[in-house]
Amino acid sequence: MINTYDIYLISDSTGETLERIFLAIKAQFKNFKYKTHFYSFTRTENQISKILEASEKNNNSIVLYTIVDNKLARHLSNQCSLKNIPCFGILGDLIISFSKLLDQKALNVPSRQHIMDDEYYKKIEAIQFTMNHDDGNSVEDIEKSDIILLGVSRTSKTPTSIYLANKGMKISNIPLVNEKSVPNLLKESPQKKCVVGLTAEPNRLVDLRKNRIQSIKDNENTDYTNLDIVQKEMEDARKLFQKYKWPSIDVTRKSVEETAASILKIHDIFNQK
């Protein structure tokens, strides 16, 4: 019988970094049953005491934390040691190491990564731009895009665009019906902007489209889920990408994060030309 572990994620900020790190850790273990207990904006010893009181009620508790205040981090570590609870600081050693390398003292200010500086406002602007240019909208100023995504229906254009926007990239995504659906600007100067095509296996697209139809209760558009038609769509899309020498990515077995990473690599190569 596999034990279930209670994972206590304790952060002095939003906890986004800690959550991502834990997801990366747990992905490396096939048989890992767990229940997460998430505590954000933990900045006092009293808050920590209450959390540890709860953790003592479970036999297999593990504490992971991101706390930049050294005194508070030591308190948490010491209390966990007294209670025999495994406890791991995620950022502490890295901050100390960087402090030595940079020869400067760390600020140790919680939520420092969320300050509203130029980079923050650039990201907000990118998100707004991307939302306004979703699904073929506002193509008249498409030249302002950092990246343009093309793909037939259900090739993850929108979620990928939003993910990239959160990294500060202005994205336009355009549903590909046929060559006429591609803006003239892109066809006239195909290498002027970073254009990336998204493809997928037809069988997978059919499954996704069937789910979409069920969710919106539209059973009249039979062509949308016809395998032969979808295969032709995909074949035409690939030919179009080849014609204009646009790189493409098969998203069938890729997560949005993996697809976005591949797109960013293509964007880097494009900018080096």
C-alpha cells in the first residue's frame, strides 16, 4: 500500500514559484500519492505555528517553503526539526550562493518579483494585446506582434498565446481555414514577422472537436469532425507552411508549456537572422 504524503507548501508571497517547483519534483515520481496544503503570504511566527500544528496531525507531512526573511526561515526550519517533520527551503541556498557570487547582500523582501516595474507593465500590455488579437481579430495591426500563430481549429492556439503573453510576448493567433484566411501582409512578406504554424494528428483533432461540439451542443456541423475532411485540412496547412517557409510544431503530444518553449526557441532563431 502506497503512503499518502501531506505536502505543506509555505510561501511568504503568492507561492507561484513554490508550486511550480513542487510540480516539477512530483513529476519525477511515478508512485507518489500526495495531498497539498497551500499557505501563501506567511510572514509571522504565529502563522507558522498554526500551520505546523495542523501538519502534526498527519503521519507523513513534508514542508517545502520559499521564505526570504532569514530569521523566519530559520524559525520554520528549527520548529520542523523539533517536530521531526522533513523541511526543505527552496530559495535559501540559491540566494546565499548568488549573494556571494554577486558580492552583494540580498534584499530579502517578500514578493519582490511581483513589483510593478517596466517589465510588469510590459507583460500586462502583452496580455491585453494578445487577448485583442485572439482568433483572427484585429489583423490590421498584426505587424505589432512579436509572434504570429497559424493553425486549424483545436491546435491550442489560444492557450499557447495566453501562456506566451504571460512571458511578455505580443501574440496574434489566426485560425487557418485556407490560404485566403492568411492576412496579405504575411503572404506578401512571409519572412518579415516570426510566424509559426501549429499542426496535430487528424485523429486527435477529431476527438478534440467532438468534445468541443458536445460542450456547445452543436451537432449540425458534421464536416467539423469528419476525419477525411480534417486530414485534408491538415495536409493543406502543412503545404501552406512549406510554401511560405514558416516553421511548424506538431502539438499532438506536447503540453502548452512545451509548445511555448519550442516557439520561443524559433523566435530567438528568427531574431538572429
